[in-house]
Amino acid sequence: MHSRLHQLAQRMKMNRFIIGACLYTVSIYFENRRLWMNLRQLEVLGAVLRTGSLSAAARSLGVSQPAVTKSIRLAEQAAGFVLFRRVHNRYVPSGEALALLPEIERIQSGLSSLQLFIGKLRDSTAGSVTVAAPGSISHEFVTPAIVQFAKKWPSFQIRSQVLPAVRVAELVLDGQADFGIVNQATDNPYLLSEVLCEGDTICLVRRDHPLSKRAALSVPDLADQPLICYSEDTANGVLVRRALREAGVMRRIDFVVNQSQQALDLVQQGVGVAVIDPFLWAAVPRSGLIAIPFSPSYSNRIRVIRARERPRSRPASRLEQLIHQTLRERIAVPSQGGRVQITMRGGKTVRVTPRSPTK
């Protein structure tokens, strides 16, 4: 008998523990479910505090006074404390209500800014765009496009990153750039690539160089010339070194550069002959230089790359279009001497023809 009573007592004790735990859980649940003031109630509360009366607040909001009264009652229930006290038929705000007014005004100001920003995004007049490109492409083609973009859409923030082509691809993949402009192929399946323009490799020489009158130049012609070339981690650099090996020309590259601008500078100073892509030469006027087709012929392409899974924003599309337009305009100027043909996106061919030799 004593044993059974002991078991019953233990069971009742356990039941009390379970019931207590359940009640505690329910109380926590309802505490977390407490309603908070919504934006409309905050708007009404702010109007009453600013105007000093329910009727004036109702007029300013364009609603009835009973609607204002109901909103204030719901706001008090949500807050858990009194917002107004009725004194001589007037509603007098409590100290807590007055303390809320600066916060309400801050929230309303933030909402106004948010609504304005949403409108600008809808109309594509605000936001940010990030583009990445190697140095020569960035300086000669991206920067002029950014200038045009800033004139048309001054509210946008534009971030421009100047990096090697490999790093450009990494930024686009990581979502740190909306798109990139590169001058070598990418075989990453997560990247979309679109060719903007293409042109064959050129030999760049000074106008007074013995080879300047040649219609084309091949590897043997360069065997005894100081040679300027891109580094071996670029597509063009790899192709030139392969051409040397296949022609049986065993020689070193005298000057290794990673920017077309450096190659043009070195050639202009008479340091040697450069084997490079044609784009910077076609875009930047350089008196006294001649571009001659190189054999074997290698095609160079300027591409725009984007992340495959990321949709393009309208601002990014606009900047892309301006960069393509800049390429067309700057490359199509036949003013530097040479014999080069460049094909733009859409099949348009730009022929850059030589000037008459200067005396």
C-alpha cells in the first residue's frame, strides 16, 4: 500500500512538472506572439502627436476621427502601455508617447527615402554598376564609356576595377562585378561570353624601321629583331611562343609586357618590334608607327563576360552598350597607318588603312 501511494505521489509530482513546463511554454509563445505597432498605426500616432488632437490628425490624414481613435487603441495594445490620457475631454500624450515621436519621424523619413529609391530603381535612375577589365581595355574603352554613362545617369554609383583578365573572371563569378571586359577566352561553364570585336595579331614597327614597307611579317622575319611580346599567361603570348617553336626559331622574348600601352611605348622609342593584338593601336593615335599583319594569323577578341546564373540589370546593360559603342567609335578611326581589319559584334568590318608615309 505504501509503495503504491509513493508511486502515485511521484506520478502527480511529475504531472505537475509537465503541466508547469507546458504553461511556461505557452506563456513564452504568447509573449513572442505579441502584436507590434504596424506602419499605419505609427503614422497615425505621429500625426496625433504632431497636430495635438485627434480631429486635426484625422484631417491631415484624410480619415475619420473614429478611425484615428481605433488606430490609437490598437497601438496602445501593441505597445503594452498607455499612449494618451483623457484630461478634460482632451487626449494628452504620455511621456512614453512623446519619447516615441523622434523614432517615428526617423522611421517615416527612412520609408520616404526607401520609396524614392524604389522609384529610381524602377525608372533606372539610381543604383550602382561594377565593371572590371584589364588596364589597356579599361583606360581606352571602359573609361570613356563611364564618362558618357555618368552624363546620362548621374545618380548612379559606378565602380571600376582594373585587374588581369583572370582576376576579372573571378570577380564576375563571385558577384563582385556585374560584368567584365577581357581580351582572352574563358572556358568556365559558369560564365557567359560574348564577343564584342575581333582582329588578327599585328606586328608593330616604327615607320623608319627596315621592315615597315613589308606587306606582312612572319616568324623568320623577326628572328634577329628585338622582340616585344605579352607574357606567357596570356592567350596572345602563348600563341606567339608556339609560332616561334613551330617555325624552329629558338630565341628568347627580349621584352615581356602585360599591357598594350607598354608595347606601344617601347616600339615608339625604337626598342624593338611588338607582336600584339590590334585594339589599342587602332584606338590610340600614334604617329610614326606602322601595323603590319603577322603570319601565322591569330584572332584576338574583346569579350564581355557575365555570370551565367545572374540576371543582367538594366544599368549594367546600358554600360555594356556604351562600352560597345566606344569600341566602334575609337577603333573605326583610320588615322594611324597600317593594314588591319577588325570585325565588330554584328558582323560589321572596320578596316584601318594606312596613311601616306610622312616625309
